[in-house]
Amino acid sequence: MTYTTYAIVKAELKLTNDTDQTLITGYATLAQRIIEAPLPMGTGRVFEASSDTTKYFDAPTRSGGGSPAVLDLRGQDLCAITSVTNGDGTALPGTAYVTRPRDTPPYYAIQLRQTPGYVWVWDDDGPEGAIAITGKWAYSTTAPLDIQRCATRLAVWMYKSRDNAGFDVDIKTDEGLILGARMPADIRQMIKAYQRRLT
């Protein structure tokens, strides 16, 4: 699902016909791609997920630095956990771990509780990709309202700027997306506010 829709953008533009439906729908999709684009142009984040996905992580080891109890999610947002499967195939109960941050998603790490018997393990294949985390990999299950607003505003701006030479003359992202040099400051600020902080 896109962060905004044709109907929302059409209403914002106060259009009375559907002549440009395909064009506007494309801008709504492009607005989401721009918002999610890698730093420094976009936020480097996905803002909603409606279904579960499983991702695999290396089991923490003492030789890897950091705490062997903490599983770093490698800069990926996780907003809901369905299951955590240890490297030996054992499903860990929710009481075996806590999230970082503790209560409010998105989560950036999973830490085993200081309970006897709970450690990250792996089988004979080694620690690489041993831990399976299934859940919703996004900032939230539904995009925050200001991100939805940003997407709408961005789609409206692209529609209004489609014949303006300033629209297509700026830096291209790694994905080939073009961010116009004249992108309004309020859109840039909304994107900047949600950019992933590199630590």
C-alpha cells in the first residue's frame, strides 16, 4: 500500500475529473519511493508493513564485540515480533527476551533476558544467519500521519511541477530517483525528521 492514494491527491489538487488518474497514481507511488530512498536523500526507512517476513541474523558471539546477549538488527526497523527462532531451531518464548527500545517500536535490537538457559546458539553450520526473526519489518504497521501527509504533499508538488524545468534537475539517488532542486522546504524537513540516525 502506498502512503497516499490517488483519491487523496486528487482531493488535495481539487480536481473534478479523472483525466490524470494514471499520472497521479504514479506520483503517489514515486513519492513513497523517494521517502524510503537511502540517505541522504530519503529516510532510509520503510514505514508500514501489513504482513510478516522472516529475516536471518548472525548469532552474537563474544569474539564479535559488543554484548553476546544482544542481537543487533543491522539498522532495520522491526515494529512487531511474531517469532524468534534460535540457531538450533528452538522457538524462544516472549519471556526470553526484551526489545530495544523496551516498549515502543520500531525496535533495533533484541536482547536475551538474564535468565539461566537462554543464550544465542547455532548448529554445525556456524553462527552466520543462524537466528530467524519473523515479524513486521517496518517503522510501524501503518505509516505515521505526517509521513502520509508528506507523501501527499510530495505527489501534489510533482504533479504541479511536471512541466517545470526545475523539477528534474537535481541529484539522482542510487535507485535512479530524481529529487528536484526546488523541492519545497516543508517536504525536505518532514523527510529529514524521520531519517535514520547513523550510530
